Amino acid sequence: MNVLVVNCGSSSLKYQLLDMTTETELAKGLFEKIGDQDAIFTHKRPNADKLERVEPILNHKEALRILLDILVDAEYGVIKSMDEIDAVGHRVVHGGEKFADSV
């Protein structure tokens, strides 16, 4: 069972693709400075060279598109099809009634 875990910040997106059956990390990465012309995208796989690119990434939707494309990429991907992702988790932080601003 493969789970894609995503954590979006105001100008970043972190991710991990985990194989829960073997409890191993298949890939992880980070988009930094989303919204800038010089956003940084880093993609790592176990026992493989790290991919790092600097390019315009205008919004989180574009970052997510790049993420999904790289996961199935012939050279840098770790799965053959999106069908191999069984679940997606997203970190949500909500302060409830106690916190209304960043802390």
C-alpha cells in the first residue's frame, strides 16, 4: 500500500511517498519559494542521485502537477502509474477557538 503524504505551507510543499507494506520511503521532496521565479524543487529517492531544479513555480497547483509527473517519470520516478498510490494524506493544522493567528 503506497501513501502519498503532503504538507503545504504558504510558499512550500513537502512530500513523501511511503510503501506501508514494507515501511519504506520510496521518495521525498520539497518545493520552496512557490510563487517566485526562482522556486527550488528537490526530489530524493533512496540510493539515487538527488534531483534539484530552480524554475518558476507560480502556485501550489503547479507544484502538485510537477510532483505527480516526477513520481511516474521514466528517469526519476518511483512508480509506473498514479494507480499505484492507494491513499493521500495532508497535514492540517487548525488552532480552533484558541489560536486565530500564526504561532
